[in-house]
Amino acid sequence: MVATEVLMPTATWERLPASRRDAVIRAAEKEFAARGFSAGSLNVIARDAGVAKGSLFQYFVDKSDLYAYLSELASQRIRAAMQERIDELDWGRGLFATLRELLVAWEAYFHAHPLELAMTAAVNLEPDSAARYAVRQVVNDHYSAVLRPILAAAHDAGDLRADADVDACLALLLLLLPHIALAPHCAGLDPVLGLSSAEESDRIGAIDRLVDVLRAAFGPPAG
């Protein structure tokens, strides 16, 4: 059974030299990014990291704990990059105009960061439902921590309808973010809007259409 909560690495892991921890992290990210949780091999990770397989169980409780830990590290990197962009944007222009800019930046980020793309794909396309659930908790916590304050501030500012269901808007964004990240790189994920197009203008056009739907559902009446 795969754990459904994120466990911390063991005290043994914390006592390792930084170079040894980095070697394990690099090997594990490479293997899970390429093969996902189910097919990812601890034997390969141990070999590539230059450690005994048994040592991995001194560092982490089990395979799923290591997988969740890597997802947490990737989520922290992605969150930091997006928070920097959020802080640069002018939210005084209104929620939906600025959200559109953020989603365009989000889509572009994964073109420039192949490891984060691969880890995001591994998390969202993992066939083992228990493993997917465990790591989705990690990712969703980061998404929610960033997006909920934005939506709450927009509601207070009148950028959302007074009766808007903020939780429903957040839930839709939690679905859209991985879709926008992955569809340009995974054939068949978006057969309708054009997110899988090689043309950047087509992908931005698809994001515009999705933002328009959110505006129509949750924004204040025109005028």
C-alpha cells in the first residue's frame, strides 16, 4: 500500500553529506521522471547514486516516501518560480487579465524546465492511483497555498461575483494547471483547444479561451 501522506526523510538522511544526498536525489529524479512511480526501479536509483539498495531504506521509509519527497522538491521549485512571477504582475488590472498572464507564464515555464515537466507528468499520469493520490496531495497543497489568497483578494476587490463559489473556482484551477503544463508535451491530452500545437500563438489562444470561461462563470457582470 502506498502512503497517503508525505513522510519526512529519516534522521540518517539528514546526517548524510550533501554530496551523497544530491547523488540520490539526482538519480531518483532521473528514474522517476523517465519511468514514473510504478516502473521506477530502486535498483537503478541505487546503482546510479552509487549506494547500496538497502541504504535507500535507511534514508526513506519506502519507495512511495522517496517519490513523494521528490515531488515536494519539484513543487517547491515550481512554486518559487511562479511566486516570483506573481509578485511581478500588476493585479490591479483585474483578476482575469492578470491570471491570463500568469497562465501564459506557467505554460512557458515547462518548455524551459524539462525536469519539472517530467516530474509533473510522472505525478499526473501515474497509473497507480494510490501513488498518484499521495503525491497529488503534495502538489495541490502548493497550488492551493498560492492561488487561494489570490482568489480571496479578488473576491474582496469585486473582481469575482459577490456570490461566486471561490472553492469551485480554485478546484477548476487545480485541474487546469497540470493540464496546461502537460498538454503541449503529451499528445492527445488536448484534442480540442490547441494546447498541443507547436505554435505558441495557438497555445496562448487556448489559454485565452479557458480564462474567458472562468471569467464568464465567476466574474462580475459586464459593466
